[in-house]
Amino acid sequence: MTHARPVAGLGSPPSSTMTELKQANLARVLRQIIVDGQTTRASVAGRTGLSIQTVSNLVAELIDLGLICESGQVSSRGGRPITLIERRPAGAYLIGVDVGERGIAVEFFDFTLTRIDQVFGSSETTQTPAAIRQYLGEALTTLETRNPTAWPRVVGVGLGLPGVVEPASGVQLESAHPAGSSSRTELRFDEQILYAQSLGWAPVAISELMSTDLPVFAQNGAKVHTKGEQWFGALRDTEHAVVVLIGRGVGLGLISGGVLLEGSHGSAGEWGHVRIEDDGRPCRCGGHGCLETYVGADGLLTSWADAGGEFDGTGSASVECLIASSTPAATRVVDQAIARLGRALGGIVNVMNPERIVIGGWVGQLLMATRAQQIDHAIRDNALDRAAHQFTLYPSTFGGDSVAMGAATLPMEVLIQTPAMLAGR
Ligand SMILES: [Zn+2]
């Protein structure tokens, strides 16, 4: 018995290939509208290479799905008004979480990535995976209670985490027990695992950090910050870039050919623990002489104390004071840190050949506010001539919220691939 081959033509149902093509085009159009902010159908057609008729059909579908809206008109050269389109703020909601060194920020964003609510847990109450899980559960309940009408259109939660987030590997891992819990937990091979060596944690499955009915997506903090810069910041039109995040720790996001580099198991960019001194300072990762022990917040303050500086505490006020101080000791400490940063980043320039370097994080921002030119020279002096003249240095586009906002782009990317996921909600 033979089966008749389906013949494409009028009246025949769309093949799966055609459906896939349409889905891919829908994602392209939505992605372009997000990148452009406010735009027109003709502009989207021009930028995606799709026909104006195809774009018009897909825009109509996105309007039906409640994700975008028409937002006024501008007059064209011929006098005919052109309708503007943009994301509908209430079209979707995204939650971004920054599990950071100063505590946990849980931020609630509308579809334009405008923050509309947030809750914050101090680091004293969020030291272990078990405590983080409990805090995040309470935080989501708080946000849901305060935003009842928005909640049905929440796409998911993005977590920006302190450590290596290994993708679901398909390899069965040894059982392990997260700190703070006495029970042994079998790590499932089909989910992401956080390796937070600097915090002294055993490997922990993401489901151990957060339990919710919402989809959860996890990534390293520096990498989600890099995604934020790619989507909405200094890297919007760049294919080759390096993003440095300096806080207490030092992180890196590497973009090559428009792709955020993960490495074989997700640890690409763990730059803070590159050894830059033999027999150097002990690091919280267990090693010695790591870059972050000289350039991170604690490292800067250790250098200042060693140089006779007097200050209270280890927080941002002390680092601010150090960088603002004009005493010879403080100036020398900051100069040395920038020299080390330049040496380390010069090597990255030789390896990556970036078009742009972005420096952020709360310490990075303080340094860039007053010492950007010095940092720029320090990097170029430590790179090969040609590559040293092929990048531009930028401060981060975002303030202290960069990680939570960047984390919110993780569920946003899933929505782009499946724009109908919120239909009917
Ligand atoms: Zn280290």
C-alpha cells in the first residue's frame, strides 16, 4: 500500500515547515520591534528583509496577542501619515532576580523593561540556598499580591546568580547536598546547576534555589548583565564585545559574532579568578592571587588598609571614599588597581579583539566616573598595537539594577520564540 504524498497548493493545510517558517518570522518581527523601541511596519520590513505584506500580517497577529500596539502617527515625506508601533507595556510582565553580594533584588518589569515593583532581601537573611529559596518564594507571593491584574501575563523568572551556571548537560551528576540543608539531594541531569565556589556552596540545582509554578531561567550575573547591554545598552549594534562587571567579585561577559560565549559547560568568562600574582592574596575561591583580590571592592580596601588608609566598613561608602580621595596613598592604591585591570584586560583584548569594552558593576561605575581615560590607556598599553586601536571603552548603561534587568531578558527571549504563550491570559 502506498501513501499519497501531500501536495502543497490552494486549500491544503500548512505544512509543518511553513508553520515553522511563520513562527520564525513572527519571532524576527517581535525581536526587531523590541530592539527598535518605537518603529513602523516599513522599518521592520527593511531591517528584517521580510516583505511589507508579511510584516503587516505578523504585526496584526502580535496586536491580536496583545503584545504590541499602535502608538500614534508621524507624517511621511509624501504627507501620508505613517502609523507607529511599539511594545504594549501591559502585554507581558517579566521578573528579574539579582542574587548578589549585597542581598537579593527581585524586580518586576513590564514588557518595556520598565521596573514597576521590587522587593529586596538583605544578605543577612539570604546566605544559603535554603534561605534563598524561602526568600524568593515569599518575594513572589508579595509581588503577586501587589500586582494581581498583571500576574496572569507574567512570562517567567530570570535569575542572575553568583557563580557558574552549568546548562542542563544530560550527564548524571554525583549527588550533593546544598549548604543549609542536611538532606542529600540528587541533582537531576536535566536541569541547570549552579557552581558557586566563591560562596563555598556545594553544587546546587536551580530548582533547589527557587520553587514556583512560573518558568525559571538561570544564568551567571555577569552574563545576564551582558545580555542587558546587548538588548538595551551600549552593545546594541555590536557583534564583538567584552563586558566587565566589578563589584566585590569581578565577572566578564564575552560576545563574539553576536553570541554570548558559554564555553563547553557554561564557565567561560570566570575572569575574576585568573591568577595575576604568584603567592598573592588568598581568594574566597580557595586560590591565591586572583584578579578580584586586587581589583574587587574587598581587594581595593585591603590595599588601602595596607597603605595606611583609615575607613569604616567594607561597603560602597568606603570604596567611594577611596576613589574620591586625593591623598598620595589612596591615589597610589587606585593607580595600582587600574594598572592591574589594564594588564588583565589587555590580554582579553588580544584574545577577543573586541569592538567595544563596557565596564560596569558598582565599583566599575565608580572607577569609570572619574578614571575612564586612565583605564582606557592602561588597557591599550597592555594590548597589541592593532587590537588596541580597534575598541572603544564605554561605561555601563545601567545603574545598580543591571543584573536584575538583564535577568529579565531571559524569559523575554523565550516569549520572543513563542509569542502565543500568553494567549487567552
Ligand atoms: Zn579566586
